[in-house]
Amino acid sequence: MAAMIRPGALARELWRLFDEARFAEVEPLLAPDFLCEWPQTGEVFRGPANFIAVQENYPGRWRCTVEHMIESGGEAVTRTRVSDGKTHTFALSFFQVREGQISRLTEFWADPYAAPPDRARWAERRRAE
Amino acid sequence: MAAMIRPGALARELWRLFDEARFAEVEPLLAPDFLCEWPQTGEVFRGPANFIAVQENYPGRWRCTVEHMIESGGEAVTRTRVSDGKTHTFALSFFQVREGQISRLTEFWADPYAAPPDRARWAERRRAE
């Protein structure tokens, strides 16, 4: 049955559990040889236990809202707003799925920053996010 | 014929032109009502001309390498390494395509940062990117 779960549904379920701070419960979603890579730091977390430990030990209580998802074949990408109520960031997450489990996650963290004034003449501004 | 171009091919063509600093040449790839949003700053660039002006005026000469692409329906997502030979960043780009042109781009910029030592016990390190 696990093989029938689509990549986007697995990705959304992982984020739902993270949103509820139920980190250990993502373990069945992950392949035994699961590997997470964060290219911005060069860090690689090998295996579900290491990945879950990083989440459990990250300081703060972060709510996670998936704003967009696209999936194709054995892959899904999510765009997630992550906020502790004071500050926020965006997670851009590339999932690979194999036999109904997430085998690989390549993830980027994009923090807000101030818009440079030198390009203001070409920009409109959204409400503060 | 333009309507037959797939979203992923349009996205790759935009990045190829950016890689070659041929910014004005992306204009035919963009819908007249094209809109680019950078959620990290809240900036919105409305119309091809504003978007192209921002690229043309961004300081430095940046090479762009698409490392991954997934597409589904009228959407594509690219993961692109952008480097001026001294420093680099990652662009995470969500394209929406309508009738063979890019109608919307929601884009995030993820800079490298130092891995916090407090999670080193769970991490392996890739070669420096």
C-alpha cells in the first residue's frame, strides 16, 4: 500500500507532522537509506535518525505552511513558509520518492532580506510577508 | 508553435540566455502580463521590461547552471547554481506557463552559510560547493 502514496502526498504529510512538531513520526515516510542534503552549508544527513535528530534539536517552535507543491513522476517540490510567529523563512524542498518512501531530500532555506533601493524603480512592493 | 514549448524548456532557455548575459533576449519567452515575485523581499516586477531591467542592472557577471528541473502541467521548477567565479548562490524558480510563454515566476535566492556546530554530530559534509 505504501507504494501507492504519491510524492506530493508524502511531502505534504512530512510538513504536516513538522508543523505539529511530531518529528519522530516522519520515520515511516523515509526510506532506510534516506539522505537529506542542504547545499547551502554542504551538510548531509544520512538516515532517518540523523535527520529527525536535527529537526528535534532545532531551537524554537516553527509552524510550517505548504504554499505550493508540484509533483512529477517520482519527484515533488514544495514551497513552504516556516514561521515561529516572530520571524519567518521559506523552505524549498526537492523530494525523491522510491517505493512509497522518501529516499532523498535536497532542501534550501531562503530568508527574507531588505530590497536594495537601487532596483526600486522597477519594483512594486507586496504587503510585508 | 510557441504553444508547443514545454514549461521546462522555456525555463531552461531563460537560464541559458541569463548565463550568456543576453537578458533582453528573454522578452519573447515572457507573456505581456508577465509577473515576477521575489517573496523574500516582497518585490514584484510587473511586465517583461521591468524584469529585464533588473537583470541588466544587477552588478557582476553571473554564470547560471541549471542543476535540476521538474515540470508538471503548465509549471516548471528549476534549481540553478549562480556564480560569479568568486561567490555563488542558488536560485529556486517556480515558473507558470500559459500558451507557450512564461506568465509568472516566483523565485527564491538561497545563499551559502556556515553550518552551525551544534548539529555537526548528525551531519556529514560534502566537499565545499
